[in-house]
Amino acid sequence: MIKAPKITTLDIEPIGPVVFAGSKRAKRLSVTIKSDQTVRVAVPRGVPLKRAKKFLYSKIPWAAKHLERLKELGKTQTNTQLPALDKLKAASALKNRLHELAERNDLAYNKVSIRNQRTRWGSCSSRNNISLNMNLARLPEELRDYVILHELVHTEHKNHSRKFWKEMDKLVGDARGMRKKLKEYRLRTM
């Protein structure tokens, strides 16, 4: 069995150059697309390049769709810079809002961390530690609250089951509609 090399770039039709990067931390194969339209496949240790390529081919429709969306966003966006973020104020405001929403909805979390992340608005660990993206401070309040509540609901429902979405609908109304609105901001804010 030939192991995947550390980093290999291959031209894959119809999406173009793809970086296959060996990863010590990855537990499974995954495909990511950066805002500069770079496609990357994380290859866990011991996984052959042949298997990684087969995995990528199964994801081509998804990758092509997202690359097209990035191209369209690039055409419609102006090069205006978002205002600078006061990191201390943003972190403080997000922590306060998390605490307020947790108390109001009788949801408990363990610890909170505020980070400047590129791929996630937030996350909730198995130990109910919540991580929030500092860029949430740039979103409209209803979307900021949606993300915070999404992570708080994960303290009780660890997956996106029907129970999870039912609880989210109870808290924010149309949770899936909010999720859709949030996707409009993802690439613009990051």
C-alpha cells in the first residue's frame, strides 16, 4: 500500500488544481474550498492517494457548485473593506450575549472561547465548551443570536437531529431559514 505523499497537487477535471495534503491530525478524508478558490483534500496518515482521489471524485458535484458560487460572489462583491473589529469589545459582547441567552433559555455551557476562525461561526464540544467566531460581532443581531443559540442547543442535542431543529425552531422561529440567511454572510464576512 502506497501512502499519500505529504503534499501533492493534481489537475482534476472539471475543478482544476487540487491540493492533496497529508495530515497527522485528520481522522477522515475531507474537502475544503478556500475563498481564493483553492481546493484542498486533507488526507489522514496511512490513506493511499488513490483512495483520496476516489473520495474527491465523489465530491466533484459539491466542489463544482461551491466554486461556481465563489466565482459569482467575486463578480458581485466590491472590494470594500469591512470595518476593523475591536477584538476586546467583540469578545466581551459575545461572551455577555452567550451568558444572557443561556440564562434566558435555561441552557448551560461549561467554558467559552472567542476566536478569529475562517471556517466556522461556532462549535460546541462534547464537554459543552463553546467556541464562537469573533466575526459574529459583524453580523446582524438576529443572526448572531441564531449562531449562539445553535451552539447552546448543542449542549443538549449533540447532533442535527429532528429534536435539535425542533428546539431551534422554538427559540428562533424558522431555524432553517435563519441558517440560509447566515450562508449569505459566510464568505463576505470571513
